Amino acid sequence: MKNHLRGNLFLLLFTVGICCVLYPLTLYVIGRGLFPTATSGGLVNEKGEDTKESARGSRLIAQPFTNDEYFWPRPSAASYNATASGGSNLGSNNPKLRDRVAQQLGPMLMYKKGSRSAGNASEPRTPQQDIEEWFAAVPDRAASWASDMSVGPANWAKADLANDKYGLQGEYILQWAKDHPEIIQEWKNANADKTDDPKPEDMVSQFFASFAKVHPKKWPGVVEVKLPDGKTEKKIEPVSSDSAIHANFFDLWLSDPANKDKAADLETVPVDMVTTSGSGLDPDITRRNALSVYQLDRVARKRAASPAEFEKVKKGIADLVVAKSFTPLSGLIGEPLVNVLELNIELDQKFPLPAPAP
């Protein structure tokens, strides 16, 4: 019996020593020796004003850059949260994917320089202006959108949902329903089998039909108003120009045969600018994305001290993008990529933001 216990104890200690000590230690030593960057999490450190180093981010994980003076990463279905890595799992024919991409494209698209749609004026015409004009051409366009689209209207009504309370849009719909009880009755007539009170997204079609009658050619836009005490607050008011019009009506505008020629004049958007990666944490974008007018021109415009310096700064930044590019597996597969974090850090070093005007 003692021999069996001694043997089992020896085997236990031997296994723990190999699996829990020797094996991890060997991997750690090899990793630190051959792959020091990866084993440290790919952290990129920077010295602050106090000369102390702090982590700016990881070159292995994407992080959200949203300011116009920086290159933007790919969209993330995981909100750039490394503990929730994952893709959207939306197929190419899924209405939710189409709506999400259209929401991104509407506010950002541009016409090709020199195209008939852009015109020859000093300030070229934009797709956003044409979308607003098309929207206002039909008084109840918002009502048609709410009744025909399956994803966008409900998402609009649920926007900013937090702490089991609705945000501006939801609360506005609920208040509108109180002031216009006929839309609640209309919903109840169409849903006689339901006993619960309708939520804002349930009444979104009836709401927009009523709103379009009261405010034709208008959209319930989120605006910022100044209060008597000097503070500001957001509220919803009827507007004719709003980024939400560009986002929500771009797909319908694009599908209208009357806009076929304008659609042909749109600048091409790199696919990785509007689609998420499988992990939602891809730290790289294609060089084609970085050099597109949607990224390079925006960044150069913010980094140039004056309009006269724009082309010079743009060329310098483009050269930096090319210098920072790499192709996976030493060029064997794929197209050239660039790491967003590394690019933006070097961008700050070589092309600092100009001092604000006095």
C-alpha cells in the first residue's frame, strides 16, 4: 500500500512539475527570446510630459480612433473589447448588415472630383446635399421609410437605450403618442391580440406617419440647445438637414433609378472600411483603405497648417503610409496592410497638429 501511495505521489509531483512549471517556463523563455513583442502583448509605450512611459495601446489589438486627424480602424462588432472578441456573423444578404453599412456610408460618401455630380464650383456638391434634396422632394418620405424598411426604423426608435429607459428618440415617440393618441389606437387596432402597452419601436411606423403630416419634408433630428443657465442639452426638433437623414435614407436614395447617374459618380469605398473582421479586433487596415480619399484627405486636411500646405502634407503622409505597409507572410498572400496604432503614433511625431489660431 505504501509503495502505491509513494508511486502515485511521485507521479503527481512529476506531472505538476512538468506541466505547471517546466513547460510554461520553457515556452516563456523561448517566447521572450524569439517573439519578445508578441509575448508582452504587443504593447506600445510612450513617454508623457513627466518623462514616464505609459502604454498607448497594443499593436495586436485594434482600438477606436474617431478623431478626424487620425486614421480609423475597421468597424468592430465587439466594440473593440478584447474580452468580447467576435464578428457580427451577418451574412451578405442580411438586412441588418445592409442597414449597418448604409448607415456608415451615407454621412461619409463623396463624389469623384471633377464629376458631373460634384460640379465645378469652388465647393463641390456632396451626396449628402443630394440626399437631403431627394428626401424633401416627397413630403411624407419619412413615413414611407418607416413602413417599408425592416431594420432602420426600429433601430432609430431604440437608439441610446440604457438602464431600461429609452433615449431621446424613444422618449420622443412616447410623448408624441400621448399628444396624438390616435397612433396608439391605430397600433391597438392592428395588434388586437396583444395586451401589453406598445414600446416606441412598435409604434415607429404610426409615429412617422403622424409626424410627416404635422411636419412635412422634415426629420426628427437631435439638436443641441442652450439653456438659460448657459448649459446645453440635446432634444429632438423637426429639421431639414441632419446626418441621420444621410444615414437612414442613403440606401433608398441609391436604389432610386432617378439617382443612377449620381450613384455612378460616387468615390469607391474600400470594403474593409465598412466591414468588421472575424474577431472585431483586427489592428490593421489595407493600404488601399489608408490612401483613399476617405482617410488620407481627411487626415491631411487636419494636419496641414493652411490650405496651401495641404498637398505637401498629403504627399508626406501618403509616403509614411507606404513606408509603414507590409504584406502578410512576407508578401506571399493578401494585399499590403498597415497597423493603425503604429501609423497614428508616427503620424503624431512627424506631422503634429498645427497650433490653434489665436
